[in-house]
Amino acid sequence: MKIIRQYSEKAGLPPGKVVFVGEQKLRESKIHIIQYNKTHVTESDVQTIDEAQSLVNKSSVTWIDIAGLHQVRLIEDIGKAFQIHPLVLEDIVHTSQRPKLEEFDDYIFFVLRMFYFHDKKIVDEQISIILGENHVFTFQERSGDIFDPMRERIRSKKFRITKQNSDYLAYSLIDAIVDNYFVILETLGERVESVENDLLLNPSTNILQEIHTLKREMISLRRSVWPLREVINKLDRTESALIKKPTRIYVRDVYDHTIQVIDAIENYRDIVSGMLDTYLSSLSNHMNEVMKTLTIIATIFIPLTFIVGVYGMNFEYMPELKWHWGYWGIWLIMVIIAIVMVFYFRKKKWL
Amino acid sequence: MKIIRQYSEKAGLPPGKVVFVGEQKLRESKIHIIQYNKTHVTESDVQTIDEAQSLVNKSSVTWIDIAGLHQVRLIEDIGKAFQIHPLVLEDIVHTSQRPKLEEFDDYIFFVLRMFYFHDKKIVDEQISIILGENHVFTFQERSGDIFDPMRERIRSKKFRITKQNSDYLAYSLIDAIVDNYFVILETLGERVESVENDLLLNPSTNILQEIHTLKREMISLRRSVWPLREVINKLDRTESALIKKPTRIYVRDVYDHTIQVIDAIENYRDIVSGMLDTYLSSLSNHMNEVMKTLTIIATIFIPLTFIVGVYGMNFEYMPELKWHWGYWGIWLIMVIIAIVMVFYFRKKKWL
Amino acid sequence: MKIIRQYSEKAGLPPGKVVFVGEQKLRESKIHIIQYNKTHVTESDVQTIDEAQSLVNKSSVTWIDIAGLHQVRLIEDIGKAFQIHPLVLEDIVHTSQRPKLEEFDDYIFFVLRMFYFHDKKIVDEQISIILGENHVFTFQERSGDIFDPMRERIRSKKFRITKQNSDYLAYSLIDAIVDNYFVILETLGERVESVENDLLLNPSTNILQEIHTLKREMISLRRSVWPLREVINKLDRTESALIKKPTRIYVRDVYDHTIQVIDAIENYRDIVSGMLDTYLSSLSNHMNEVMKTLTIIATIFIPLTFIVGVYGMNFEYMPELKWHWGYWGIWLIMVIIAIVMVFYFRKKKWL
Amino acid sequence: MKIIRQYSEKAGLPPGKVVFVGEQKLRESKIHIIQYNKTHVTESDVQTIDEAQSLVNKSSVTWIDIAGLHQVRLIEDIGKAFQIHPLVLEDIVHTSQRPKLEEFDDYIFFVLRMFYFHDKKIVDEQISIILGENHVFTFQERSGDIFDPMRERIRSKKFRITKQNSDYLAYSLIDAIVDNYFVILETLGERVESVENDLLLNPSTNILQEIHTLKREMISLRRSVWPLREVINKLDRTESALIKKPTRIYVRDVYDHTIQVIDAIENYRDIVSGMLDTYLSSLSNHMNEVMKTLTIIATIFIPLTFIVGVYGMNFEYMPELKWHWGYWGIWLIMVIIAIVMVFYFRKKKWL
Amino acid sequence: MKIIRQYSEKAGLPPGKVVFVGEQKLRESKIHIIQYNKTHVTESDVQTIDEAQSLVNKSSVTWIDIAGLHQVRLIEDIGKAFQIHPLVLEDIVHTSQRPKLEEFDDYIFFVLRMFYFHDKKIVDEQISIILGENHVFTFQERSGDIFDPMRERIRSKKFRITKQNSDYLAYSLIDAIVDNYFVILETLGERVESVENDLLLNPSTNILQEIHTLKREMISLRRSVWPLREVINKLDRTESALIKKPTRIYVRDVYDHTIQVIDAIENYRDIVSGMLDTYLSSLSNHMNEVMKTLTIIATIFIPLTFIVGVYGMNFEYMPELKWHWGYWGIWLIMVIIAIVMVFYFRKKKWL
């Protein structure tokens, strides 16, 4: 719904107009730069994009991380300095894109979505990546910590990443995002299990609400991961010279991970669907049990009540009423009727 | 149904016969012309198509907007003047086409559908576009305001559009129509949310009717948007020289928007399907509650009524009737039975 | 079922054996010939196929219409005279084929199905077309009137058809058949609407039967139209020299119409499925209402009946019975109980 | 289940090991040979495969029919004499293969399945065909009569088959098997119709069992026919020189028949699914009717029983009891109450 | 769930890091080597991978089997010695991969899954295979006995395997794993049949639980077998020189087996779905029967109880009470009412 409202507000604006659409999550945009090659690593925070531009060179990989997208001016400056297409800039600040990959002559543009839990609800955030020959841009809504382990690896200089080109950096960023999906899936899986236990022990009415919430979250997650699969598949098959051959095998690896995420989501969806069936048939079972109790009580006592009614009649000539053992005889008959009925119900497996 | 009736009326007519099929929405057809290039913009209303034809030239883009399609003669004149295929003319005035794209040697023909709300119902209207080398035709049933922001942009001369060819104009028209879908989706989304709230707070019978209405509207919307996706995909892959390379990236952008419209519709459909399930199981829950109440009242009082029946019998020899505490003793027994039953129901979680 | 029985009767016969399978609908086969070119039109009824063969020539289009397929000998003669493959002849007289297109070196063979209403039921009939260089064969089970408007157009010499080759004639025949589908769909649509109204106003049991009949008719219609779509698609993509370039755009037009027929059928199927849901949940609603009434009456009166039972007991010592206001007091208590219960049910929204 | 058990028994054996898997249906394997060309036909029964091998020559087509597959030695001899791949031999004697086609340099190997009724159940049997340049092998579990009409046609020398190559013989065999499917479908269709009638007239509980049996048989049939479609499609597109051009059109014909078989199965499946729905909603309808009866009886008599209970109370001061018309007045009141209720139920359409 | 937790623990680690993920199933890793060619077979257990490497030569096939994957060091040594890509090593020790095939210049890497029963539950284990020019690696979590029949065949020197290259060994390993699926399917099939019998004879509540367990196991099995199909299909179409032409036909054979496994799983899934329907409608039937009993008892006795209530009233003027045959007359009337009702129910088929 939110996405639609944002889009409908943009209707009528010219295409390529850079308008921030979303919720501002940082007070001020920050530009953080890490530059590395096999031998050295330097880090800096800069104020303007011109500083960043002057740093980029052919002998090292420059990772320019922009956190906070509401300062549209900054994004437009990047567009001018690095000759980025206006539609790309529009997509970067329009924070409700589906995952996608677009190839240009000098760069590849990715939109990805990151998930995290907020107030026990799954929320997502857009992360855009621009992969150039010697530099990589990342655009985040907040200065998240998801890329911190990567920064550590670069700083330590001990890992493969510092010996590779910018494409390996872009791959590593995507890999970090996909790895994060497993963290989300674990929490989701725990909730599925918890609902499943409740279902057996304590099938209350609001469990239905929870099942539907889970189902909807699965669907929303799935809707982000399926296009991601397409993105990575496209990246694997791209003919762009920006993606070097040794990186391709890593791309296939992250593709496998995406498939596993999809598999896990499908699996949870099956489980949740099964839970719905179980819930409905447990309701139906419960109803059956209630009905049976009613039937047994009613069918035993209705005939007996009729009998006692008979001897409550005030006819003048009713010979049984005069008999000495009449009262106890009636009791005997009623007990026999009750016992016969109980046996009948036992035989029918109703009791 | 309406579409089918219209088609069935046309059965037997020769193909390519230009017969207006639809509802007349304007008294008279209007021809509005905007002509622009990088340096100047001129606008005029003309009476005949010959005037329009004389205006078209190679140094500027001419946008000829025809509002009102019932004057079949005018459409036929356009066909002759601009050498448009008779089947295209037939499709223009037959206002219940599916979105489609047809390539000819000299022009590309688009049929699109625009949605708007009328009496709280979604209605749609056909918009046909013919893209030529230096001119663009638009055919609308009414003189809608959906293209007004675009006209403003052309007049202001400040935007990209005046620096581009006719293909960019055609793209901008399609973009405006797709953007308008988000406005419709927003309203639809609000109705979905409102029904969803009603469902939880006040599940009346006529909610089912509303859910079915929503479902059907989704289906009808979906039926128009899916072929639109095909249209734009075809436009992206076309080899026609009419679509210049710089425009293609914009076409991909509008393609992404179409995918997002489809995504939103699918999302709403899932929600609506879920609501149906919720409604049906809430009915079933309600039934259960009613049944339980009946069972509890009946199972408590049926045995008690039997007991009081017993002591209403008129046997001469019934020793209990003579006992001084007999009456109060029976009350005591009945209270105990009732309490035991209530405890039993509590234990069974029926109360 | 009928089709299957016919096929199972043919099991064991050699392939290519021309055996009429179907129901004879005309007493005698008729051969009607229309021959036309830009300048003249001639019509004749002939007795033997040799007469027809002698008429065919390169300077005009010859349309040979055969009505009635049970005279197998005639079909075999046509096969010999025009060198038609035995399997084609077999298919022509085996009147339960799926729509299909088969290309041969000298001719293209089409099987199409025409629908009409008979006794308020949809029945279908096979129409085979053989398109040759200068002639077109049509094979019908009955001398239907579906092609009459076309004959009129040819006779009047005013329409495009007389200026075109045999391929345009074949196209026109297919177009006439597809147009006829819209007539059928209109009737079907009216029945869907009528059932829909009944469903809301008067949901009787036999409506279920009607819904299932509609559903099955949709399925059978769909089963004929889907392969038709394939046929026309194949015709559009054929490399056969028999289909001239100007005709191809008309083929695409009829393809669009077929898509619209499919769309309409799918739409009706959705509506019919929705009706089934509505019907079942209206049943369930009805049941709920019945149950509620029972519960309310029972839960109000069961406790009251217990109370009056109490004072029907014959204990000697029952102080209340002696009280002067005892009787009216009990009435008061019972009225209060009833009112409290009614309020309780109101609060629970059961009343 | 049976298939799986057979496979699981084979687990651990080396691939290509010729082990008979299935049920022995003949006491002894028989080898029957028909050899024909345009001018003469000879038939013989031989004991060893060497005799058969010596008969094969280039000037005629040799059809070698092996009935009974349990004599593994014979199959191995054929493999050696005609250089058949061990995996093919393994498949021939493993009588639970899916239909398949495998092309080798010198021959094409088909596995097909034939259906027949046994004890009112559908059972199937594997028929393997090896098509060589001048000979065709058929391997059957029993000496079935399905190929008898073909043998007659060969003997009579009057039909197309004797003028054609071995590929036409193979086609004819496949055609005979597919034709036989229609015979099966007819019987199945009759059972579907019979269940359908029972459903309306006499919906007993065991009809559910029958519907499920039908459903499962459809599924098993479908599972054999879908791969058959693939087999014939593959045969149509094969580049093997063994399939001559004139035969290809016959292959397409048998392909059409297979599609018709699939169509018929899908049709029956739809009908059977519909029957399940009808059955369940007829159950639900029945339940509704039962409930209504209960409700009407109960809601009419419960209040009346309360009233008579009131005047069964033993209060000393109950003025109505003394009234002369009290008794008849109460009757009047009760009759009025009953009539009012009946009218109410009529209005509500419950009666 | 387990898989997801393992993945989420790995999030943040650099790609290609060899970390054992799974459950340690052996105390110590074992390296077993079999080396064979046409003439001789040698077997040995080695401690370090260097010993293994020195054994590999061009004149024989070396099968190096590693059981136990927790000794990450060993795996890394293999990687160095045989130049295996780090991502491959990572996949080998990460024991929750989907089946996959990856081609490298010098080797092909397979991940497969083996199923077995443990505590009546299906568990699975990862088996990785690396196929090189003259050697094959197998990596198992436990030293399973599934490959023992193959070892016997190699030792006996009598079978095809010793005359073939390493690709035939790899094929044989895959074939052994797929054959093992049939053993699993047999056990599963027996459980399906047992649940099916219980369903008819003894439909208790916990059968629903069993059906859901079966359903979930089917789904999990299916999820492993579908990618396996892709793996084998890819192997069939590979252009790698490692797969020789004669082996390809064997690959197609194992592909057919995989299809049969999938078929069997789909078949069981259909049966299990059918069982769910049967269970639910048997519940519903049961409910109907219970309801009918209640209705019959209640509708017979409620009117009778009313009648006896009437004559229990204490009106002074009730003429019937004085009649000599009043009491017996009332009995007669009540018996007649009861009989009429029973006949009515019989007619309605409720009894």
C-alpha cells in the first residue's frame, strides 16, 4: 500500500526527475570512502562528491558508501560527476524498487532489498549498487552494519577481496545481503515453529490471525527474492567486461544461495498452508465433539423425560399408578433404557 | 459482457470496416495540435484533418490529439491522409480492444487502456496512439486531463521532452498512462484496507459481496495490465527505426513500472483471497460458539428437567415425596449436578 | 463421450481409410461453386467433382463449398482430383477433430469448429478448409448460413475480397467463424448473468446443477478455442507461399479476436467459480441462521421449562406452593430470565 | 507401489544386467516372423533368434514378434545377434518402464504401454519396439490380439503397408496401440457416466470411494499418455534416416490422436472433480434439510411444552386452573402460536 | 529449519572459507583408495592426502573415498593437492547443499543427497563427488554401505566397470544413489498403504497428523529429487571432455530412473491428498450420522412429551381426564404419531 501511495504521488512528474520517495532515516547523508589494493588500504569521510571523484584512480578499488538518500542534491551531483543516467538516479532515491540489474556502457546498476526486523515485523530497505571499472557506489537509507564484516576483511588485508577488482567487491556486497536473508529466515522459522506448537496445544482463535500474518510476510519476502534470483542470473550471463571471469564462479555460488532462500521460503509456505488446514480441521473436530456430547445427553434424557411425563398425567384411570412397585419398576425400565443407549453409542464409537 | 455484445453485433461485417463500437462520450470530436522543437512551441485547434496534415514537417514534432471517436468520417479521413491501414482504423473506433502494439513500415500503432473511477466503480477507456516519424496521433474517447501535465511540460520548454523526437513523446504518453494506474491502485488499496477492517470488527453478510466485487475488479484490471506488459516488452525489443536508442532505456523504465503495477495487483489479490478465507472461518467460528452455548444450556438443563419430571409423577407409592427434606434434597442434588457439569465444561475448554 | 465412442469404433481400421464418423445432417451432399475475380462473379451448383475441377483456373478464385460429408465417395473423388493426402480426407469426414492446421506443398489444410445453440445446449460442428493456389474448399456438415454474408459481399463486387487471392478468402472464412463465437459468447453471458441473479434472489438447490452445466460448457468451449489460437498463430508464422504478405496483417487481426474470445471465456469461468463459492457460503450462512433460531428458542425455554417442572413436583413439603404470590412470582422470575437472555443474545450479535 | 518394489529389488545390481522384472504371463516365449514386400508375404514361427537373423534381408520388411519376456537368454541372444545396447535389453525385460524413445545409430528403440481391463480394473502391459533398417522387433508380455488386424492387412496385400518400409510398420504398430486407448477410454467414460447418474439418484457413501478410484485411474492413465506424447513428438522431429519423409505425416496424425486421448482424459478428470464437489455439497444440503426439520419441530414444540408445564405446576393459588374455559383457552393459544410459527418459517423459506 | 540456522550462523564469513557445517557422524575421517584398470585392482587405506596423490596415474582409475567431513584440514589439503576451487571445498563441508553439478576445466563437481531411515524418519546425507581425468573423489559424512556392491563388482574384475574410465565410475556412483531412492520409496509406499487402510477401518484423529507427516516428507524428498533431475540432465548435455560418449547412454538411463522416482513421489502425493479429502469427508459423514440420530430421537419424542405435558396440566375442567379409555387412547395416539414419523424418515432416507 505504501509503495502504491508513493507512486501515485509521483504520477504526472516528468521521467528522470530525482525526487526522494520514502521515509528519511538519517539526519544527514554521509559519504564514506574505502580505497584499497593489494598493498594498502585507506579510509576517509568526505563532504562533497568532488572529493570522492578526485580519489578514484586505476591502481586501486574505491568503495564510496552513501548513507541517507533524502539529500537529492548530493545524488544529482554524483550523477553529474560520474555520468550516471537520470533514470538510475531516480531509482536510487525512489526507495521502493523491485530488485533489478541494469547494464550501461560504463557501469552496472543493481537495486537490492535488505530485510530486518523492526517491532517484530519484517521491514525492508533498498540498497543500490553501482559497479564501475575502478569504483563501487553503495546507496543505503541508513548506515547499516550489514557491511561491517566486509570492511573488517578489507582492513585486515588478509583476505581474497583486497587482491581482486571492483567486481569482486560488488559480488561481496550482494553476498552479504543474501547471507543476511538467512538470518531473517531463521527468525521467521522460529515463529513458524512456535505457531505450530500453539496449534497443537492451544488452538485459540487469534492463531488464525497469526497464520495469516506469517503467510503474508512469506509472500512479501518471496516477492523480493524471486526478482533477486533473476538479477543474479542476469549477472551470471552478462557479457559486460566489468565482470571478470574469476568472479563468475562466485556469482554462481551466490545464485545457489538465492535458490536456497527461495527453497526455504517455499518450504515455510507449505508448512503454513498445512497449519491452516490443521487449524480448520481441528475446529471441525472440536465441533464434532461438542455435537456428540449434546446428542448423547439429549438422546438419553429425551425418552426418559417422556416416560416420567407419561406418569405425570392426571388421567383418572391409569392402572400403573396404583401398583405398589410401579414407581420402582419405572426406575428400572429407565435405567435399562439408559444402559442400552450407552452401549449403542459405544458400539457406534460415539463415546 | 458489454464487449461481447458489441462484438457479436459486428459479426458478419467485412473486416476493416470502420464502425464506431462503444458509448459516445463527447458531442463533437475535437482535433488539438501541439507542435514543438528545441526552440519553439505552437498550439492550435483545427477542424479538418487536412489542416493537420499541412502542419506536419520534419523539423518539429507534431502531436495530433483527437478526442471523441464516434465521427467515423474523421477517422477515415485520417486513414487516407496518413495512409493508415484500415484494420488500425477499425481498432481505433472499436473501443474495447486489449492493449496491443502493431508495427508497420511507417508507423507503430498502440492500443492502451486508461482506468478511472466513476460512481465508485472502475471504468476504463481506450487510448490509441500512432507513432510516426515526425508526428504522434492520440485517440481518446473523452478529452481527458491525464495528458495535461505533459502539455504543461512541453509549453514550459524546460524539460527533456522538447529536445527529443516523436518516439520520446509516445513514450511519455505511455508513461503518463502507467503512472495513472498507481492512482487507481491507491484507491483500490484503500478499499481493500477498509473491507479488511470491517472483516475484523463487523463481519456482516454483505461483506462477502464486497470481497467478490473487489476480486472481480482485480481480475479485470489484471486482464488489461498483463497484455500491456507484453506491449511494452515488444516495444523494448522492436527493431523499428522509429524507436531511437536513447529512448529505449526509458521504455525499460516504464516496463519496470508495469511490473510494479502487476506486483501490486497480485498482492491485493492474495490479500483478498486471504480475506475470503478469514471470513469463512470466522463464520465457522461463530457457528461453533453458538453451538457451544446451546450444548451447555441443553446439557445442564435436560438432566435436571428429567429429575423434576420424576417427582412430578403421580404414583401412589413414591416414598421420597413424603420425606420432609425431600424437596430441598432434590434442589441440593440438582445444584451439585449443575456445578459438576460446569466444571466438566471448563475442563474441556468449552466455557 | 461421443467422440471417444466414435474413435473406439474406428480402432483397428488402417490409417488413411476414409470413413464417415459423425451424425448425418443432410440427405445429400451438395457442391456449390463461386468463382470470382476483380471483374466478374459466377455461381453454380455442380453434381460431380470433375465439373468443379474443370472450372478452376489461374485467373480467378474458385470457392468450392461441400455441404454434407457422409457421401464418402465424393470426398475420395476430391482427393483423387486435387491430389489431397488420404489422412486429410480421413480428417474431413471424421467430424470430431480438434482445430488444427497442416501445411502441404500445394495446399494448407485447416480444421475449425463452429458452435451454435440447439435445444438450449451448445453443440459444435466441424468445418474443414483446404486452401490451394487458386481455389478454396470448405467442407461443412450442414449447409449453414454462417458464410452467407460473405457470399453477399462477393456478389456485390464492392468489397476488398474480390480484389484479393484465395488466401484472403480463407482468412475471411476463418474470420466469419471466429466472429460467430462472439454470438455464442453473448448468449452464454446472458445465461451466466441470469444464474447470477437467481443466486442472490432465489438460491435453490438446482442452481448448483446449472452452475455445473455452465462450467462444463465453458470447459468444452475453451477446449476448442485454445487449439484454434495455435492454428491461427501457426498461420501467422507460416513460410508457405500460399499466404501472401498483405493477408498476414489480417491474420494477426483474427488472432487478436481469438485472444479476446479466450479472455471472455476465462472471465466467465472466473465468474462461474465465484458463483459456486457464493452459493456454498450462502448455504452455510443459511444454516447458521437456522441454527441461531434453534439456539435462541431452546436456550430461552429450556431453563423456563425446568422451572415449571420444579413446581410440578408432588413433594408434600414444598413451601413455595402455599404462598399466595408464588404463582405470579414464578412468572415474574421467568419473564426476567427471558429478558436477560434476549439482552445477552443481542450483545453477542446473535439476534 | 508394485513398480517401486521391483526397482528396489534391483538396487545394487550392475547397470545393463538383463533381469526379468514383472509377472510371467506366458509359459514359453514365442518368436513369430512376418516378412513382406510389394509382391509377397511369408510367415513363420522360429525357435532360435539365429533363424530369424538369417531371414532378414534388404528386399523386404521383416517383423519379428517376441511374446513372453521371462526367457532372458533369448533376449540376450537377440542383443548379440542384432547388436542391441545392453541398456535397451535391460529396459525390454524390465516391464515397468515409462513410454520412451531412444535413438541409436542403427535402430530406434520405443517403449510403449498398452492398457486393457482385467477384473474391471485397468491394467497395463509394456510393449517394446525396435525399428531397424529392414526389420522391426516387437516385444510383448503376452501374445495379445491388438496387432491381429494389422497382420490381416499385411496378409491381404491390398493395403498401403506392404508398399512401405519398416518405418511405416513401426508407425502402424504405434497407431494400433493409440487406437486401443480409445477403447479403454470408452469403458472408462461409461463408468464415469454411471457414477454421475448414481450421484443424482442415489448418493450413498460408497460413491465417494468410486469417485476416488476413478480419479486415481485417470491419473495413472494420464501418467502413461503424457510421456507417450513426448515420444511421438520426438519421433516427428527426429533426424534419423530411419524415418522416411512420407511416414512423417502419419506420425503427426498419430500425434493428433494422442492429443485427443489426453484431451479426453483431462475432460473426464474435470467431470470427476465436479462430481466430488457435487457430492460434498449434496451432503451439506442433506445436512441442512435434516437440521431444518429438527429446528422446526423443536422451535414449535419447545414453547408449547413450556406452556403445558406452567399449568402442570401445583401452586395452590393459580386462578386460570379454576376457569371453566381455561383448558380450551390454552389449546387455542397453543394452536395460534404454532400457526404463527409455521407462517414465520414459511416466510423465511425454511419450510 | 536446521539448514537455515546453519546458514545464518555462517552469515558474515568470507566466501570460500572452509567451515564444517553439520553434525559430526564419525570420530575420525578415513581415506580409502581403490585403484583399478582392466588387469588389476589394488586397495589401501592412507593417512594423508599426499599418499593418495602419489598413487594417481594415467594407466588406471583411482577412487578416493573420504568418510567424515569434520576434519576441515584434510579437505583443505585435498584442495591444495588437486587444485580444487575453494568454493567447492566450502560446499563439500557445508552438508546441506541442494544437489548440483558444476563444471570446471579439469574436473566436474557433483553434490548429491542420499536418504535413509533413522528412527522411522527419513533423514538425508550429503555425498559429494569430484570427477577428474583419472580419479574420482567421494566425500561422505559416514562410511555408508551404499557403495559396497560397487566395490565388490570392481574387486571381482568381471564387470564392465573395470574396463571403463573414471566417468563410468562416477556414473555408477550416481546410479547407486538413485537406485537407493527406490528402497526409500518402497518403505514410504508401505506407510502410505498402512495409513490408507487405517483411514477406512479406524479413522481416528491422529491419522490427520500422520497424513501431514507423510505429506511433508514427500515434499522434502521431492525438493531433493527435482534438482537431481536437473543435475543429471546437465550431465547429459555437458560438453566437457571428461564424459566420454559411451557413458552418455548410461547417463540417460539414470535420468530415466530419476524421472521414475519423481513420478512415484508425485503419485504418492496425489494419493496422500486424496486421503486428506477422504478423511475430511468421512468426518463430515460421521457428523451427519450423529446429527441424524439426534434429530430422529428429538423429533419423535418432543411432540410426544408435549402431549403427555398437556394431560399433566391441573385444570379443573379437562373432560378427557375423566374418560375411562382416555389414558389408553393417548397411548394409541402417541404410538401412531411415532410410527408415522418413522415412516416419514424412512421415506426421506434419513433412517
